[in-house]
Amino acid sequence: MKENLLLLADAYKYSHYKLYTPGTSKIYSYLESRGGLFPETVFYGLQYYLKEYLEGQAFTRQDVDEAEAIMNGVFGRKDVFRRENFDYILEKHGGRLPVRIKAVPEGLAIPVHNVLMTIENTDPACFWLTNFLETLLMQVWYPNTVATLSREVRKTVTKYFEATADDASRGAIDFVLNDFGFRGVSSVESAGLGGSAHLLNFMGSDTVLASRFARRYYEAKEVYGKSIPATEHSIMTLLGPEGEKQIFRHVLDAYPEGLVACVSDSYNIFRAVEDYWGGEFKDEILKRKGTLVIRPDSGDPVMTLLSVFDILFAKFGFTTNTKGYRVLPPQVRVIQGDGVDHESIPMLYKALKEKGISAENLVLGMGGALLQKVNRDTQKFALKCSYAEVDGKGLDVKKQPVEMDAAGKLVASFKTSKAGRLKLVNEAGKYKTIEQHERLDLEDVMEVVFENGEIRRSHTFEAVRERAQRSFRTIPT
């Protein structure tokens, strides 16, 4: 059951129809990343919001009745919420929203400080509707930011694979970063949106809902989130410390072939690696048709990993690849899933490199840091009005604050916005934002994706993923 669209806005926005200058007939606003942690933003997720909330008849008379009752209670007065605004859309447009939304093709990585999306009303009587929808549409910051974060991790992983691993192992990069984030997010919706955003860059995922989102909202033809059998501590600790070896034995018997991961720090990760995996079960592991992935899950990640690898190399031996780095036999790998985030990942791979250990020995699991440890300010998203029409006259609109810095000096704010009707162009391989009347020889990268209740342009997950991968391949690592 969908949420009532008429209640998906900040309360103060219900008063804006009366607060805009009399004679206003158009509000045109744009979305951008005003900077942030990463130099580019991957645009992804708008199609979900369009399909889930805006497409077709967006609300009913019953929705208006409910909104009127609640909003009158919110304000404690009856002269703020104006049901006639919404009744008008029902009567004249059949509940279809009279707005036009343009956006960059999903999957593209666009440098910050550029327009990513615009929205404007198509019915002069609904000038207030443009920014009424800001609250909901602004949430596109979340899948954008997860896709961007995941992409940055892939850049780091690729850098260390290029430096320390054979070219033949490059295909393994798709499975290096595994999404462990479902339990760490604030909602089921976040798991689907954020999890599918991650799948633009990697294929390792335990967030099954992400694959369903890709199918449901992006018509994915394949299941892109891949996983393997793996234990958890409830399995490993069932027989106590004295029964740990027996459980290790059972894990190998349960999956005698293929990939299987086993968390091994329930009592003593170093004893588990030296006495059990590298001792009693060593010969059996080396004969397996598949790979045992050993998982430390506590302790300092760098120190623990280096010690684990020292033991594994001593017990299982190693080969030296063409780059001069040590590689475990293919039957053994390690996954680090504790303390993994954007900042620690380069530290982990740097430490391995300094010890002569190839990046191909290690895969990663990332939970809350991937899907939850982000916010709207990670990439400083904002949606601002840049153009309006009042009494039939077009007006360029912008905010240009002067702010005081920590030294008490007045400076221009990074929150200065853009003015005019905007377009995003690609000139000689570089994206930049200009006004629509400029450079008529350059086409707008943005496309009309939604107009008057209809989705005008949709993208398959395959197309979005290929776009993301293609833009990534153009970035030097």
C-alpha cells in the first residue's frame, strides 16, 4: 500500500502557495551535488521514485481527505492546508502531476557542481507543486551517494589490483566488495535502493532485495547480486570451544565443492588458521574443487590480516605472480568484513602491498558503512529554484549568501546557487552546466524522464550498469 503522496512533504511547504509572490506562474528548480567527499556523483535511483510515487494518478480524493485532516491538526488551524490545490489536480489532470522532470541518464558519473535534474510545473496554476515535491525527490541523494561511494571503493581496489595482481585476476574485482548492509540500514526501502546502487559497481551482495529492486524498477534481466554459502557465529559457537574443530569439519563436509566462507574468530582466529585450516584440514582443503574463504571478524584489521596471511603462507605455501607479489593457492582466500569502510580499505591494501601480498588474496564485506554511513551532506546535495515566471515575465533566480568563516571574515558561501534554465553539456569529454540559451550547438545531456504523470524515458538496469562501468573505465586509476 503506497504512502499518501500528499503527506510526503515538509510541513512548511503546505503554506507556500500563499507565500509565493502574487502573479507567480512557474517555478523551475534544479538538483546538484555542491561538492562533498568525492569529486563525482553517480546519478541513480530517480526512476524508482518516479515509478513508486509519481507515475499515473498520484493520489485520490481519499488521500486529499486524509491530508486535510492531518495537516489541519499539524498546524492547529484551517487556513494553511488548501485542499482546493489538490482537488484542482484531480479534476483537471485526473490526479496526474503537471510537472516536467529532466535528468541525466542514470549511471553517469557527473563532476560535482553540475545540474543533475530539473523540475518545473507545466500548469501555471500549480506553480507551488514544483518545490512541494522537493522533499520526496531530494531523497535521490541516497542511492546517488551509495553508488558514488561504491564506485570510489572500486577505484581503490582497481588501483591495487593493477599494482599487485596479474591481469588475469582482474575479473575478480567484480566480487571484491560484498554488500553486508541490510541489517544496518534504517528501512527495507533503503536496503533495496542502496543495495541496487552498489550493484552498479560490484556483484557481491548478501542484500537479496537489491536484486529484486533492480528487476522491479529497472527491468533487470539478470540477478546481479551474487553470494556464496557462509557461516555465522551462531553456527560456529554451537558446540563451544572444544567443539569448534568438529564444526570446521562439518563445514567442509556440508560444501565439499565450490566456494564456502567460514567465520573463524569465535575463540582464537590464529589457532583456527594454524591448527585447523592450515593444520588438520590442510590437505583436504588443497584437494577441494573450490575455495575456502576464511573470515577474521575482530581485532585491528591491518594487524590481524597481516598475521593471518603470514600463517596461511607458511602453512599453504604461495606462488609469486608476474608483479612479484605472493598469492595463496586458489583453494584459500580471506575475507575482511569487520571495520571496513571507505577510509580503511586503502589502508588494508596498502599494508598488503608493503608486505608483498597480492590484492587478489583478499575480498571485503561492507555493511553499515556502505549503505548507512552516508547522509545528504556526504555529497552536499541541494535542490534550488533557478528560474521563475511572475506576471508573465521570466526571472533568473539564485541565492548568494555572504557568510562568516571561523576567523570572523565575511566570505562567499559554497551554497551559492545557479540561475536560469539550465542544461548539462559535454564538451570535449568534460561536463559543464550552462544556461539553455547558451551553446545551442551542444545538446543537453539531460532528458525528459517524466511529464504530466507519464514516465517519458526509462532505463534498464543493464543500461544503467553499463553506463556506470563505461564511465568508470575512462577514469585513470
